[in-house]
Amino acid sequence: MKDQDKEEPLDPQVEAIRRKMMRLLMISSGTMILGLMAVLIAIVYRVTQAADAVPEAAMHNEITLPQGATILHTALDGGRILLTVRHADGTREIRLHNADGKLSATYTINEG
């Protein structure tokens, strides 16, 4: 029984193949670990940068609408806000404001 427990040495060619396979395993494992670390670093970077994307001052600005106008719809894009507004006379327009609250573009909606 003692003779069966002893492992025989591998053939030199088989040993060379085993070493190559172990080296390949180490290289592929290292590559996978580096890739996973890169993904995790990118996620942490994006999360920390998203908090700084809109300046704090942009949240405290004021937008003045014409007298009697009501907001129908809003949309945000980074530091810009898009407002769909109905005026007291029933006409509608789209207003684009920058992060500082200044009006940058106005689009009148003409229904035909």
C-alpha cells in the first residue's frame, strides 16, 4: 500500500507542458484581476465625478417667467433646463436656460 501512495515523477515532456499551463493560468488570472480593478476604479471615479457635475450655485438661481405663464413640462440636461411654457394668451413656447438661470434660447410653438 505504501508503494501506491508514492507519486511517480512526471515525464520531462509532461512536466514542461504542466509548467506552460501553470504560466498561462497565472497570466490569465492576473489579466482578469487587473481588468476587474480597472472596472471598479472607473465606477468609483464616475460616482465621485457625478456629484461634482452640477455646480452648487446652479441650484440656487432664479428663473423669471412672463406674467401669467405656466410651466407645462421640464427637462434637465447637465447644467441646462428646458421649460415648456403656456402664456396667458394660450400660446406655447420652449425656453432653454443655462445653469446660471439665464435664458439662452426661446422657441415659439405655432400650431397650424
